Amino acid sequence: MTQPPHGPDQALTALEALQGMTVGAAHAAGEEHEAGRIAVGHRADLTVLADDPLTTTATDLPGLPVLLTVLDGTPTHRAPGL
């Protein structure tokens, strides 16, 4: 179970958390010119969820089905019927 932040001023928004796991992580690794976002010339590493993680409640987010996972441009998981 996820622990709440120590104070409301320490909580991240859904967008801040998503950016931290994508563009922020790529920048921290020095890979911002090849990873961290969906763009021409970037590695295609991505996950497609069944709903929008920015509008899904924090309690429902862990249960969102994964529809597609792509690593370096190659699909590694595809939900049945997709």
C-alpha cells in the first residue's frame, strides 16, 4: 500500500509523477535526446494503458490493464484482441 506524503505540500500531481518517470528520468540519465518522450529519433519504449493515467484515481491506477508494451520499437506484450 502506498504511504501518503508527509504533508500536502509534498504531494506530486499525476502529471508531475508521469513527467518524473519519463522526461525527468531520461534527463537524469543523460538520455533526453534519445528517450523519455514519444518523438521521431527517440527509442520507442512505451506502455499503453486501458485508461488515461492522468485522470484515473490514485487508488485505481495500479489496477489499470496494460494493453501494449513496446521496448526499443519491438512489442513485448500485446493484450488479446489488440
